[in-house]
Amino acid sequence: MNSTTIAFPLTNETDHQALLAIKDMIPGDPCHVFSTWNDSIHFCEWQGVGCGRKHQRVTALNLTSRGLAGSLSPHIGNLTFLRIIDLGNNTFHGTIPQHIGRLFRLQSLKLYSNFFQGELPSNLSLCLHIRIMYLHSNKLQGRIPPELGSLSNLFHLIVEDNELTGTIPPSLGNLSNLAFNHLSGEVPTSLYNISSLNLFSVAANQFSGPIPSSIGNASRLYEIDITMNLFTGPLPMTMGNLHDLQNLRCYRNKLGLGSIEGNELMNFFNSISNCSNLQVLVLATNLFQGLLPNSIANISTTTTLLALDGNYLFGSIPVGIGNLVNLRTLALQYNRLTGSIPDSIGKISMLEQLFMRTNNISGEIPFSIGNLSRLGVLTLMDNMIEGSIPSSLGNCTNLNKIDLGFNQLTGTIPSQIFDFPSLFVLFLNQNYLTGELPLEVGNLRNLGKLDISDNKLSREIPVTLSSCQVLEFLYMQGNLFEGTIPPSFQQLKVPMEGVFENISAYSIVGNDKLCGGVNVLQLPACPTEVLRGKKLHFNSRVIALVVTLSVVLLLAFLSTILYRIRRFKQQASSALPSEKHDSQLSYGELLQATNGFSSDNLIGEGRYSSVYKGILESGEKIVAVKVLNLNERGAGKIFLAECEVMFTGKRPTDNMLSDDIDLHNYTKMSLLGRIMEIVDPQVIVEEEELPNTSNKLEISLVSILQIGVSCSTGLPSERMKARDILKELHKIRKAYLSVGG
């Protein structure tokens, strides 16, 4: 007999002593639960203790959410009248005592959200009256004991979010919630035959195989969650028998591998139309392919979430989608859908989130979208949508995110979309929008991200933009703006709170117009108002003369750089072999040459790509390898430009430049961290060999090309003043020639 088991007959004094033993093993008591656990009152009046009236024996121990820390004493097995144990949401550790198996009256065991570890006690199977067992969110390990299958009264068992392994024993037909473990294999078919089963959750395991048609026998099921497993299709049509089904979550499986496409997918949607209580239907990321069937409109009108994203569905969005009047979220992104957005979308008046990005949707944004007054998120980016942005969008006053980037939108930006008090993200980039950025942009006081880059917007940048006080990201490049930068952006104040309190956490090098900040930065105090500089006027002859001198000086400076490179190469003991333009290298050779694309070989890094130095053929040849990041927005155009270089031999400065990417705009886009990508990589490699050059070449090239961009703008009024050009070129030349003496 175990030394902790009391041999004499159990009485209410036994309960008294057992409670004190339990208290002794729980030293952490921040809520002072045990302050009442003393002889001043009867133990049945102690906090968290419940007793029966007749025998004054402990029948309930409820200490949930009290912040208790410690282990569970084996003496709990001496409370033989216990029917309820609820110790959930505390900080218990150690193992679950085997002695709980002695509590043959136990009906409810809740030990969830603690740190219990070890294996599940197999003798829990002796608690024949137990109905509820919540053991989730612990660190339980090992296999599920098959003995638990004898618990015929158990109707709700949750062991999710543990570290359980192995398969589900066939005897465990009553297990309904096994989510977030490491279980694998196929689910026993006996599980689906339980008519009383109402919840089936095995999310985040490695279960495989098809879902059998016998699942239709579990007629009381209201929730099925098989998220993040390896289940294959087809989805059984018998799910239509589950009239109480409310939630069906199948995200990230392989259900499409069961050839659910065409008529089969249509039949599935027809079958679940019988599930009149359906609220959530998630079939995202399942390798589904085929036509998006019209029968999708036949599912229950009670559905609030419909997610089919991340599949290979094609065809147009059915007009009948407007029948789903209670939808809150419609997710169709990352498919191959074509056609236009139907006008019937405006009938879904409860819609809060609309996701359709990365498809092949064309046509115009329907005017009826303005009927969606509850809409909070609208993402239509990366499609082929054309026409203008409907002014009716201004009726959607609850919008907090609008993403219409990478489309073919034209016309002006309607001022109505700037009346959204909660708008935080506005992406209109990579379109053909014209006109000005409306003054009303200043109404977006909560705007955090604004991207209007790569359009054809013109006129001046509105001064009201400074009213967007929480703006964090602002992208405006690739437009036709003119005039001056608003004064509020010419001299920005460095905050003193948050990350800006720690000088080692950020850098402001190269921003000599900043003010404020912590004292260690030694920045000037911010003035109460920004003084406007006086405009300088030159006659045409003076301008022509100064510009000519500037160009001459610029050429002389570049000649100096090339001369220093050649001189160093001549002095080197060995020269680089001549470049072979027709050589072909495998990925493995490049991987070896760059030491696995090591950071030590990184020469330059920008928004769209990185350039690595590589050494081929035992050090006899040096190459530069450019790696494009095609996941970055806008990298597609750069990729096409690089392909053009490889196929034609032309550089981006040749005739390959289109109306959308001329030399001016190509260089302008590259100034945002990509300057070393448009420079000949061989120059980068050669210059790196010069002693003590560090990164000053890159700084000099950035400065020179900034001048070139300024001097090549379409509007003369926007071009850099000649006097400033001379001043900047002298400064650049002096800084660069100081390298190496």
C-alpha cells in the first residue's frame, strides 16, 4: 500500500486532514484563499470547499483562477465523496496523482491551464461516473491510455494543447477534443458513430486519411475542427445530415487531393445546405481546384464566415453570393478567380471583411459596395480591376483598411474616402490614378500607413498631410508631384518616448535637419515655426553656365573614381580574368562560391534584392550574384527588367525602359535602399578591393544620382537650383577623395 494512503476508515476528519495536506503543498497563494483554512471555522466553510448536508463530507473543491502555485497532493484521493474538482487556470505543476482514480463518485475533473506534466493516469478509468474531463493546456506527455475507453458516461473530454503522442486507441470513441497535440494516424471510425457526440476537435495534429461517411451518424455534432492536419478528401456528402452543425473548420489540410472538383464540389455545397444552423465554413488552403460552383450561394443564410482562400479555384464569383446576407467575413483571396465583382455584393449588408486579393478579377469595383456600411477591411490588391474608385465607398465609414494596390485603376482619388475616422491603412499603389492628392487626406487622423506610389498623381503635396499625426509609413514615389515639400516634413522632431529613449536602439545618421530628441543626440531644439527659405532667381544665361559647369564637374568626379579603380588593379599582383558572358553556372556552384549566400559575402542590399560576392574556380574568378526577392511589392517589374537584361544584353538605361519606368523613375525608385543594385556589380566588386573605402562609394553614388534625379524631373520648377548643384558636387567630391588619403 502506498505510504500516503490512510488505512483506517475514512470520516469527515479524514477530509479535514486531507484538505490540510493539500494546502501544505501549495505555497503560492496570492489571493489568500487559505487564510480561512484553519480551525476557527468548520472546513466545510473554507473558501473553495463544498460539502454534502447529510454527512458533512467534501463533495466539491473549486479553486479555479486563484493564482495558486504548487503541486497537487496525493491526499486528494482520500476525499472519497468528491464529485467536482476544479483547479483550472492556476500554476500547478508535477504529475496528476494516481490517487484520483480512487474517487469513484467523481463526475467532473477540471485541471486545464496549468503546468501538469507526465502521463495521463490510466486508473482514471476507475472513475466510472465521470462526465467531464478538462485537461487541456498543460504539458502532459505520452500516449492516451486505452483504458479511458471504459468511461461510458464521459461526454466531454478536452486534452488539446498538450504534448501527447501516438495514435488514438480504437477504444476511445468518446474522445471529442484532441486539438493541438502531436497525435497522428487515422481517427478511429468508431468515433463518428457516437450519436451523442457534439464537439469534434483534433486541430493541429498530424491525423491523415479521409473523413468517413459515418460522420453523418453523429447527428448532434455542432462543431467540427480538423484545422492543420493531413486529412484528404473527398468531404463526405453525409455532412448534410448534421442539422445542428454550426462550425466546420477544415483549414490547411489536403481535402482537395480527393478530387473534389467540378460537380463533386458543387454537390458538397448542395449537401450542407441542409445544415440550416451553419455559421462558420472554413475550407481554406486545401488544394481544392476547379470551378467555384454557383451552389455556394445555397448554403445557409445564417453563415457569418465563409473562407475558401488559398486554393486553386477559378471562374467568376457567383451572383448568388448576395443571398448570404449575414456574412461578416468573405475570404476568396489567393485563387484564380476571373470576371468581375458582382453588383449583388452590395446585398451583404452585414459584411465586415472582404478579402479578394491575388486573383485575376477584372472589371470595375461595383458602385453597390457603398451599401456595406459595416465594412472594416477591403483588400482587392493584385488583380486586374479597372475603372475609377467609386465615390460610394465613402458610405463605408467603418473602414480601417483599404488595399487596392497593383490593379489598373484610373481617374482621381475621390475625396469621400478621406472621411473615415478609423482608417489606418490606405494602399492605392501601382495603379494609374491621376489628379492631386486631395486636401481631405488631413482628415485621416488615425492613418498609420499610406502608399500612393507608382501612379500619375500630380500637383503639390497637400500641407494637410501633416495632420496625420500617427503616420508611420509614407510611400509617394513614382508620381508627378511638384512644388515644395510641406514645411512640417522639412524639419521633423525626434520623439523622446518609447524606443527613442534608448539611443542604442535606433540611428538617425545623415538627417541633419532633425531636431529635439534625448540630450545625448545633441540635436538642436525644435523651433516654434519653420522659416521658409528665400527663392533664388537666375537669368537663363547664368543657369545654362552653372548647369554646364555642374555636368563637367560631375564627369570629372566619375572619372576620378574610375581612375582610382584602374590604378589599383594595375598595382595588384594578379588581375581578374576576362568576363565570359556566355558562361553558365549551376545554383550549386553559386551556392558554393558565395559560401551559402553568407552575410560575410553580402556586398549590397536593397528593398528588392541583395548582391553577394562570389569566388569561382579556386579563387581565380570573382563574380557578383544578385538575388531578387520576388515576395516584395514592386519586385515584379524589377524582375522583368533583369530578364530583359539577360535576354538582350541591354542595361536598364537602354531602350528597354518603358513609359512606366523611364530612366528618371527607375533611378528614383532605386534611391530607396536599392542604389547598389543598379550599379554595375563588377564595379562594386572591384571597388570593394580598394583599401579603406568602406561604404563611402555607395554614399557618394546615392548623392550623385539624387542630383541626377532632381535635374531630370519633368517640370523645371521642381528641378534643383544650379547653385545648389555645384555646392553638393563639391561636397561629394571632397568626401570621397578623403578615403585612403
